[in-house]
Amino acid sequence: MSLSAMPQLSNANLFAALCAGFPADLQSVALETDAGAYYSWQDLLDASAMMANMLESLELPAGARIAVQVEKSVEALMLYLATLRAGLVYLPLNTAYQSAEMAYFIEDAKPAVVVCAGANFGWLSKLAFVAGTAYVFTLNEDRTGSLLERAAQFGRSHTVAHCSANDLAAIIYTSGTTGRSKGAMLSHGNLLSNARVLQKKWGWRSVEQGGDVLIHALPIFHVHGLFVAIHGALLNGSKMIWLAKFDPQAVLRHFAHATVFMGVPTLYVRLLGESGLTRDAVRNMRLFISGSAPLLIETFTDWQARTGHTILERYGMSETIMLTSNPYFPREGVRLGGTVGPALPGVQLRVVGDGDQPLPVGEVGAIQVKGPSVFLGYWNMPEKTAEEFTADGFFKTGDVGRVDAQGYATIVGRSKDLIISGGYNVYPAEIEGYINALPGVAESAVVGVPDPDFGEVGVAVVIAKAGVVLDPASILAQTKAILANFKIPKRCYVVKELPRNAMGKVQKNLLRAQYRTA
Ligand code: MCA
Ligand code: AMP
């Protein structure tokens, strides 16, 4: 069959699917910001088209990366959509990362374009140009910067680039337990298949069914805020109330005009601290979703008692997007506090013991998964990628848990040395690497301890070199000058020695017990 006779292959570009979900009335409001700005669906289409045309004018190679480290804004969302519709690769980076961290990401990912805050242009552009980046644009929350100035010169009509489901759409860095961050490669198919499953699973309502309004209070440089929240609303043609950052009182005010809220457990803990959180305040809401970190059963039951709503907890990863979810519809079962619910349709989840042998129901073991939303692999790390998959194609999550007779999964811990603080991942190995390099430090260990607000925070235990006197406050201050603020241990102790097992390995469990409280 000649090419021309072949049926027009449907375009698997995620953007094509998202905008197909936009409401018929494109002049209606798509986003309402906490600063009182309104953007229509047409604005999203027009602005993302102009930016896509601008990106295409740069004549970048296929698969070029667009690295973005900017404060949350609607224009940053439009840039994400523009990158998708241009068929390029979106690489979001936490705004708290400092130059040492950014140098690593840019060296590793070799982005063709970097978009940064104007305030960081000085140091970041130098670092990017040295690494071979061709273009550095600025984008500020007040809609100033060279990116929008440049895009304003381009037209509003744009043909969405043709992509196959397996084409790369985004790279999400999820730091490695060995300290080196790994770029999780997610395809258009990974993202769209998961968005469609969640649309059904969570009962997103079409405009005809009364529609939905999402309060978006999460950062948009991680999977939860960038994919789970944004794709949920866009695919469903649902308005977003767009908060630049989480503020409990602002969220409380918006509950009256919204129906869906997604958050990490810390957001729920802080909302519970507000006397304004009442049944009446949430009378319009239909769904509260929690994830990214364990939701304490106390938070689950307190929320239920205070608001009458049962939080829906779900479980996912940057490498897999969402994997399991408690039910939304009563006909599918109850929401069990302390569990992350059954595997999503299409996801195979198993708990294994040694040799990847599946364990009997209810037994605790390593969680492994397979499914359409499991990533393509780690950027530039084929060996590391291969290590993370079993011979029969299951991805090793590094999480430890069990599955009950009804299929509900419970995460009981992690085999990976990881602290999840306020929903952000903090890798002890990375912090230890920086602390060990400080003058006078012989060795260090960073462990996670419970925290009422962030769920878990880091504590550093440090050994000084012989004859050196170390000041804990100075160790933290020096680390804070180098690393993202959320990674900095909340407490630091200088001790004579670290507890070790027979093999000489630091016994972090003993340190966690010893430093559990300040
Ligand atoms: C801020 N600080 C933190 C954290 N956030 N410390 C530890 N852990 C944190 N998460 C510190 C800052 O360093 C600063 O300290 C002080 O708190 C105030 O900073 P600020 O930014 O104002 O804090 P905040 O506004 O209170 O932020 C807390 C927050 C934020 C709203 C909970 O951390 C947040 O938005 N977390 C959401 C993360 C997220 O989106 N996770 C999804 C990952 P100092 O003053 O000393 O500098 S995706 C994922 O995990 C998978 C795929 C999944 O399942 O979703
Ligand atoms: P990330 O590396 O940002 O993709 O974070 C993924 C990790 O977050 C998972 O491997 C889990 O350890 C953790 N996680 C995500 N959702 C939950 C949840 N609902 N309960 C417990 N841990 C979770």
C-alpha cells in the first residue's frame, strides 16, 4: 500500500487529546487565578500556539529538551502545552534548585532551550551556554520576560506536531538513592493512558453532567501538579482555580466554588489547622485526593469527622504516574484509610520476595508494577534502567508493601533510602555527599524522622575529622547555600561515631530511633 493510500494515522500527541476535551464554548473561563485574572480556553489555544510557533522557528532537532525553571504561572502552563504541541520534550525543574543542582540537570539533559526566571538569568544562562544550550529565555510571574516578547511575534494558528504514543513528551528528574538524579522519560502514551484511566476512575464530570472545578494549589514541576492535576482538568474541559502557591485560607475560600482538590498530606494537615474548615465550607466539593506521601490515618479520620468527606488516597511515581487508587464510586468499594487502594485498570501490581517470586496475599514484600504508564526508562542511563526492571518486565518501585484479599495495596515502607518531606523527595545520599565534602567533616548520615507538618523531615548526624570541632548550625548553613531549601536537614548533630552493623554499614534505623524527637 502506498503511503498516500495509508489511512491518516491518528495523532498520538497528548496535546491533541487534551484540547479535544476542551468545552464547546472556548470563550468560557479555563483558569481563574488567585490574583483575579481569567483565561479562556481560547487563550490557552492561542498562547500555546504562538509559543509553539516560536519554538518551531528555532528549528530544533527532534526530541529537543525545553528545560523550565520558573515560578508557577498560567504562562508556564501555556509553555508546557506549547512544548507538547510542538512535539518537543518538556523538562520541569524545581524552583528551589540552586546552581550546583541546575548544573547537573543541564549537563545531563543537554536542553536546547532553557526558560528561567529573570532574576536567575545571569548565572543560569552562563551555565546553560557553557553546556551547549542554544537559547535561554526568561519568564516572570508578572508576564514579563523574553519568552513572551518573542512569542508575541508569532501567529495563533499552529498544526499540532504528529507524535506516536511512544514518543518522548517529558523528562522528570527524580533524584537517585545513590545521589545522582535520574531523568524519568515519559511518553505521550504513558501520560495520555493514565489521564484517561483517572478521568473515569475519579468520576470527572462533563460540562453536560454539571462539570467540575479543580483547585490547583500544587507546584507544576512534579507529576502530581503537572500531570495528575492539570491533565485531569484539561482532558475533561474543567475550569481550574489556579493558586500560585498553597495558602490554606485561600483554598478554604475557593472550596465554595470548586468540586475537586488534590494535595499532598501536608496540605490536608494544614487545612485541618484552620478553624474555617467546616462542613459548610466544603458543601460544594465532591472529591479530595491525597498522594505523593503517606496520609496518616489520623489525618484521614480527622478530615472525615470535620468535613464529612473521605479522602481518596492514591499511589504513584514519577516513573509510572498513577498506579493505584482508592475507589471514587461506592459501587466499586470503600475508601480504606491507610491503604492506597487497588491497582488502576491496566496496571499489574505484585508483591515479591527474594528472586522476584510473588508472595501470598497479605504478605509484605517489594512492590513491582507493569502497565501502559510505566516510563520509557531513565535518560542516558540504559544500564540503570535495565537494573530497575525484572526479567519478566516488571518495574521495581523500591516501595515495600502488601496487597489484601480485596486487592487493596498498603505501602509499609521503602527499600530505597528516601525521605518524603511535604511531598518532596529528599535523598539522604545526595545530602550526605554534600555534607561530607564540607571542611572538617569525616562522614555523615541523614535519616528521616516523623514531623507533624511535613510528615517526615531529615536529620543529619555528622562525624568530625580528628582534631576538628564542628558547629552543627554552620554545617546546615553551608549546606543551605548549595542545596534546595526543602532538602536541608531540620536538625544536625555532631557525634563521635555512627552505629554500624557487622558489615560496617551505618544502621540508619538506630539513628531514626535515637533522633526521632528533637
Ligand atoms: C518548604 N519547606 C520545606 C518543604 N517545603 N521543608 C521540607 N519539606 C518541604 N516539602 C521549607 C522551606 O525550605 C522553607 O524553609 C520553609 O519551609 C518555607 O518555605 P515555603 O516554600 O514557604 O514552604 P511552604 O509554602 O510551606 O511549602 C510547603 C508545601 C510545599 C506547600 C507543602 O512543600 C509543597 O507544595 N509540597 C508539594 C510537593 C509536591 O508537589 N509533591 C508531588 C511530587 P527555610 O525558610 O528554612 O528556607 S510527585 C510525586 O511524589 C508522585 C509522582 C506522586 O505520587 O504524586
Ligand atoms: P517520586 O519519586 O516523586 O515519583 O515519588 C514517588 C514515591 O512517593 C513513591 O515511590 C512512594 O514511595 C511515594 N508515594 C507516592 N504516593 C504515595 C502514597 N499515597 N503513600 C505513600 N507513599 C507514596
